[in-house]
Amino acid sequence: MKLLRTFLLALTLSSVASAATTPNVVIIFIDDMGYADIGPFGAKGYKTPNLDQMAKDGTKFTNFHVAQPVCSASRTALLTGCYPNRIGIHGALGPGSKTGISDQEMTLGELMKQKGYATAAVGKWHLGDRPQFLPTRHGFDEYLGIPYSNDMWPYHPAQLANMKKGKKGGYPKLPMYDGEKIIDSEVTPEDQTQLTTQYTERAVSFIDRSKDKPFFLYLAHNMCHVPLFVSDKFKGKTERGLFGDVIEEIDWSVGEVMSALKRNGVRDNTLVVFTSDNGPWLVYGDHAGSAAPFREGKGSCWEGGVRVPCLMQWPGHIPAGATDDRMMMTIDLFPTLASLVGAKLPDHKIDGRDITPMITGQSGAKNPHDFYAFYYEQNQLQAIMSADGQWKLQLPHTYRAINGGTAGSGGTPGLYKPTPIEKAELYRIDSDLGESNDVSAQHPDILAKLEGYAEQVRAELGDSLTKRQGTGNRPAGVFEPMP
């Protein structure tokens, strides 16, 4: 009997210890934030004290990438661990799209539900706005937010210009959802000034309500995607103008989330990830951020479009005050979180790999990939990067360049300049951050190696530029109207 009691006590202590090391998870995903748009990455003209503190308490990852430089595709990669074109999601889905996230895919919400986590999605979704595509059908207990980008509304500059010309059509009214119910059928400009505050209050409420059980919060702000809106408490506060005001409010939001974690006694057992869905939308000029020192921005597979700021904090597990320059991608967060919480990966193939040894600062940890692929548009393979972060191959394609185009101002976009890459270009990316010096002629062996990787991924996922069909693609979800 004594042996049995001793065994049960040991089992209980083991369970408690396991629970104590299984973290809550908060992912804060910003829209269109450039690499240099927060203090730890060199922002000027405004202050981000809460993000500065997060960098001191955690690690700054300076070589962190998204899978595609555009809204829906990027979010798909984060939430499923898959290259988005593998599962049929391309570009940015519009209102009423007949395609969206398939119910055959596993999202982070569903992954965490395996282990009994409370789950919430707050903010921008953009994986389809039909009922079958909404977060509550894909592993999230609750949802508050706008189902797609905040510029997909009747006030879009192009739509207003068409209305002045007497043309009709365009985007419908912008809705706000709570769960699967539309609680505001017409989000107005005044409503948008409250979005960051509204999302923050819901996120804090979720933390308060979930403190006694493991939880996963996915907080996806609509800002700093144009059109920019900010509440009165931050309006006109920075040298940088409206853009700076918006970033300071985002920083305030981060501070509110961190304060809620601390107040509820769960700060030390919560992994917090802060990053962006792609680089800045440079064509909007003074309403866009900065990708410095990188080339181009959103909508291109140059580093300015796909390399984003990233901070991670988990006291006692992720090194404090550290900087990590190893190559990583959002697709890797899915299997990494599965490993951290003990969840089972889906039976189908995903593209991410577990990078727990890297994010926790283990000595000698290396990226488990050989390479990363960058697709854009309708399944165009545009770039390949070696997983050691040294080399990047830009494949022949046409990209939209702000260099040579015109930047807009005041919320009205300028014009891109379509620019072709005629032949494959190779860059020593660790020493040529601006991708300005093609060294393909000097390194034919590296060029051939990366072109070989390109052929591997074309065979698996296809490539519309070379008219290749992949063998590993899965279909997106298709809207099924109620009978």
C-alpha cells in the first residue's frame, strides 16, 4: 500500500511538472509591418517601449521569414505549417470567396485543442469568410474580428475613384464578426479607429477568463494595413505622423497583453511570439513602413517582402536579451508548438520542421531544412533560400517594383513598375542584405545546388512559370451552400 501511495505521488508530481512546462501560447500577428517598423529593429520617429522590453526579456530573431508576401497565403502558412500553395490558398481572398481553408487541414487551433487548450482568434482571419471557413469551424472556441483585409470595403481609394466616374460595383460593406454572428454589418471609418483597442480588450478578456487552464491566443491586428486608423489616445502623438501613431498603439496593445499575463500569474509559463504577415506595402508611401536594409516590400519575394521582425519571449526557456540570426520561417511554428505541447501532427504532409532547439537557444542547433521556397501569385516559384541563411536564388519572373515606380501619400497608392528578372540571379544574402550583387557567375556550384532545390519543389508543388504540375498539392476548401 505504501509503495502504491509512493507511486501515485510520483505520478502526480510528474503530471504537475509536465503541466508547468507546457506553455500557454500567444501569437501576435501584425498586418503589413516592415522589418524596421519597431524599436528593436531600428524604427525612427516613434517609440515602442513594450516591444523594446519584450526584446530584453526574450530573443530578437533577425532572419525570420514568411512563406509568401501577401495576406491569405501568409496566414495559411502560419496556421497550418504548410506552404500555402500546397493547400490551394493563393494571394488574398476577397469577400464572398468560394474557396477557403479546407476542413481536411489542421490549424493551430485544432492542434492545441488536442491537448485541451482554450483557443481564441481575435482580429483579421482571411482564410475565407463563408461560415464553413470561419475560425470557429477550425479549432477556435471564440472569434472576434474582420474576416479579411480592412481595405476590402466601399471606402477603398480605387472604389471611391470609380464612384466619382459613375461606375458601380466593387467591395461590399465590411462586417465585424463575433463567433459566426455578424455584430456590425457596416464597419465605418469611426469603427476602424477602435479596432486595435477592441481587439486588445477581447484578447485581455480571454486571458483573464482562461488563466486556470492552458490557452492559445491568436491576435491578428488589422493595423498597420492601409487604410490606417488610430484611436484618439494615440492620434497625432508621433513625428512619423499617422503611421507612427498606429505603431505606438500596436505597442500599447502588446503592453496590455503582457500586463494581463503578469496580472494573472501566467507570464512565466507563456510563450509569446510577435511577428508580421509580410513586409510593408511601399506603394502607399507615407502610410507604409520600412523594410530597411532590405530590397522592396510586400508583394515581392525580395527580402523586404518576406523577411519580417520577430520577437519571442518565454522566461526560463527562450534566452533573454539575445539576438539570433539563423534562418527560420512561419511554417516552422506549427510543428514546433506541436512538440512543445505534446500534440500529434496531422497525418498529411506539412512543410514546417520543429525548430525548438533553435528558438530555445540550444548551442549548436541547426536549421533542419535544406532550403526554403518562396512562391507568389498563382503558384509562381520565385525564389529559393538555403536554410543556413547564406544564399538566395531569385528565379526568372516579373515582380512589382517600388524602385522606379511612384509612392503614394495620404492613404492613396502610387504605382509599381513591373520589372522582369531575365535569368536566375544568386545573392550571398548574409553579406548582401539588399540583394544588389548577383554572384551567379562566381559561384556556379551554389547556383546549380539551389536550382536543384527548385526542381525538387517544382516536382512536389508545381510552378506556373515553368508550367509544371506538382504531385503534392491538396485542394482548398470549396464553398458548399446550405440546401
